[in-house]
Amino acid sequence: MSKLLAVGTVAFDAIETPFGKTDKILGGSGTFVGLAASQFGVQTAVVSVVGGDFPQSYLDMMNERGINTEGVETVSYTHLTLPTICSV
């Protein structure tokens, strides 16, 4: 069996077309590569970082399709810090 490690985004997308607009739908390169590969029986794992507001149900759906999401880390926005570029 082939194996694939997808390192990419697992995120929300917002799409707007002349026919309508949507917000907070499942998107990201890691998501779509993983889902596509799983359709061909490829043993797939995804490495990414998501915010604390990312629904567990999306990760559960990926797991149900055979995608290993152990490499997806959830971080809280309260713990993010910006690096100090320079101090005056």
C-alpha cells in the first residue's frame, strides 16, 4: 500500500461567486490532498495546525475516511505570541 504524508493547511475557507457566498467551510491543501488520496486507498496522514475554534467533527470526518490526523495540532489563540522584531 502506498503512503502519503500531507503537510499543509487544514482550515476554514470563505468563497464568494456571482451565485452566492459562503463562510467557514472546510478547506485547506492538507485537507483536500488527504481526502483525494484516501479515495485511492493511499494510507494518508496530515500534519497541520488549527485554531481552537476548529470543529472536532471535521477531524472526525477525516479519520472516518482513513486519514490519520494525529499530526494536526490545535492551538488556542490566547497562547499565540508575536515575535519581537526590535525593541526601542
